[in-house]
Amino acid sequence: MTEKSIYEGREATWRAELRDAMTAKERVAIPRVKMPQLAPEYRIKCNEEVNQGLDESQAIREATRCLDCPTPTCIEGCPVNIAIPDFIKNIQRGKVLIAADILKQTSALPAVCGRVCPQERQCESRCIYNKMKKEPVAIGYLERFAADTQRELQGLPTTIKRESNGIKIAVVGSGPAGLSFAGEMARRGFNVDVFEALHEVGGVLKYGIPEFRLPNVVVDSELDALKALGVNFYTNIVIGKTFSYEDLLKRGYKGLFVASGAGLPRFMNIPGENLAGVMSSNEYLTRINLMGAGRADCDTPVLKGRNVAVIGGGNTAMDSVRTARRMGAERAMIIYRRSEAEMPARIEEIEHAKEEGVEFLTLCNPVEYLGDERGRVCAMKVQRMELGEPDASGRRSPVAIDGAIDTIEVDQVIVSVGVSPNPLIPNSISGLDVSNRGTITVDENLKSSIATIYAGGDIVRGGATVILAMGDGRHAAASMAKLLLNDE
């Protein structure tokens, strides 16, 4: 299938027929679809995916809401510039496989993005319905529907693969930035090898996001599509240790894309952080998601607390606290120093956490963890806060209330206050410029101080969303391909 036959043009006859079949006023009157979900009392006892996906009738009805704007501003809000009206209107006319192929033109991981991307702050925030004070078209739900339908009906998606140009490219890390870059380069005819330090491919998609939000079968399907394009994956290889950058050059690689992420957890440097039972969200989620610590027969079990406090207000904090509920926590708490309105987590994740019985202790900040006679955490002191003036991020800064300190009983604390870039690659390549935050310094084309090394995702941003990392991978691929092919 060629790109032309996939898109069939913005002015195709069928688009006019769809517009004529229903007036804009009738489309606007259709209420936004509600995502079917597992009941909270059931889902906290299992790891099944909470959002169950739209059926065909729901998807077609939601796609009908799209007004097919002449200037689709939703595309401007998408970091990988998906042709959003094109795929949505193909769903409306029942051409779901064409819709899925349109997604694959610019997104390496549509089934993933349809589940975990913050559409409400990106594409959906630009939907014209917002100007009408109505709920935007459910672009993320429709993206997931198209990608899932293709996987169920067709298996691997249609791919446009070019003849090999004989140029070898190495990628460090198999998270969203690395996967997006690998797919784009493979489509351009490059021979792409992805090196992953862990024993499974997928990066944060596998170790960081629980299956109740992103099932492994979905990630594996996306990986299979990349393998079908010719991308090779190698696990248990730590670039900077197993192989140096010089080793890669000797092996004939002409370009390197660094997507090693931000896997170094941050702590708050308060008393008691070294007590047993205090750990980072990185460790907690990796043990459970990647190493099976939730299973009874696991060789590397993790502590199962009864009173669990998760420090932070981002998506990783929500993943951690919801996982704790599934691990048997009777009381699971989010401790966040600002108000709920300032939380960076997705609204949907906050709502799901509340439905699952999670307590939100906002305007609270831990100042000390207390231990018992065995050196295990048993309580924490929490400073109550109030909001002051906005800081550089635009959120109001938390200010301590004098003397307002509470003690809360806990037997497990999971710290989720941010991450820092993986220092291994930046420290192992001589001449590579690194910022004072430990991120690799790149130009507008994501090229580093070394001409054939590009970087993207969290190793550049210091912490970002899946779709922003994918956008970096796509941008870097276009830039590196232009350099290596001398294509002006």
C-alpha cells in the first residue's frame, strides 16, 4: 500500500460525502464517548487493563463528532504530527485498517500512545470543540481503537520498507525515543541495531508503566512491527561498559542515537531515607513490572506494605500508589506538597486512583522518616504547606506553615519526586558536551557536540512524556539521515 493510497487526499469525494451526511450542528450535539472500564473493586485485585477500549459502534460515533476542520489545529498539538482528521474520518467510514496505516506513517507506537499519552494537554487541547466549551474529540481513544483493531484483525501492520542503503546505525536504549528513531531510520533503508541494558526490550514502557495501564502484549506487538521493518534488538548490553563508543565505531556504525533515558532516581535528602522500607518508584515499579515481584514464586520479592505512602504527584507516583493497592496495601496515600490542581499527573490517572481507594494528602511535604528498633520505617513526619506565588513552572510554590507538622503511620514509602539522566553515556564519551543537569547538550536538530551522535528523550529533556520522546526520535532520525546521506 502506497502513501498516496493510504491518505487518498484531503479533498477526496468520500470526505465530502461524510460532511453532507450530517450537519455540523448535528455532529456537535453528539456527546463525547465514555471509556468502558473495569469496576474498581475488581481491578484492584488483579493486573488487568483498566480501560477496556471502544467497540466499533462507539468509535464510529465518536469519529463522527470530528468536524474535519480545513485547518486542523489538533495536528499542531501532536509532537509527531499525526494526520489526525485523516485517520479519524477513515474510522467514521469503516476503513479502520487504513486509519491504522495513517497512524503508522508518523507514529511508531500508536497503540501505546493511545493509552498513555496526555492527549488532554496536546492534540485534544487544540480541538475546536474547546472553543465551543464542549468536550474535545476523544483522539486518544480513537488512536487506540485503530491500532488495536489492526493488531486483532491483521497482526503486524502494513509497513513501507526501503531497500537497505548499507549504513549501520546504533541506538542506545529501547524506550519510546529509541524505538521511534529506530523505526524512522529503518524506513529510510538504514541497518539499525538497538542495544538495551536490561533483559527485556521496551525501556520505560516495560519497567515503568504497569500492565493495568499498558499491557505487555501491546508493547510486544509494536516491537514486532519494528522487527518486521528490519530493526535488530540486543539485550543485556550496556553501552559505555559492555561496548564503548570506540567499539561501536570499529564495528562499522556510522551514527549513534542516545536514548538511554533518565533512570537515576532522586531523593529528598531528609532524615530516615536510608531506613528499610523506603525506596524509589524506579526500584518499586521495575521489581514488580519487569521482575515479577508481585508473584508468590518470585526470586526477587518486594516489600508489601499495609500503610503505603507515595511521595509525588506525577504519573509515576500514580502508577506506584495504584500498584501498591494491587499489592495488598490497606491504606495507600499520595503525599504531595502542592494542591491537586498543580499535580502534573493525567486527570484520568488521578480519577482512577481515587476510584481505587487512594487517599490524597495534598499540601503536605515529608520532612523525616522514623524507624523502629529493627531499622524499618514505621512513621513519617509531614509538614503542612500553603501555596504562595507561582514559580518558574507556572505552578504556585508551596510554603511551610510554621509549627504544622503531623506524624503519619507508614510501613512503606515510595519516593517519586523526579529522576535524573542516566550518567553512563555522557561520562563515557570523550568530547561529548553535557549540561550541569547531566543531560546531553544538543542543537535544534538534536545533534550533539560530536557530529554523528544524536540524542533525544529524557537523556536530553531530563524527564518528559512518551510522545515527546517519540517526537525527538522522529526529528533526530530525519536530521541524521540528511547528514549521512548528504541530502541537502
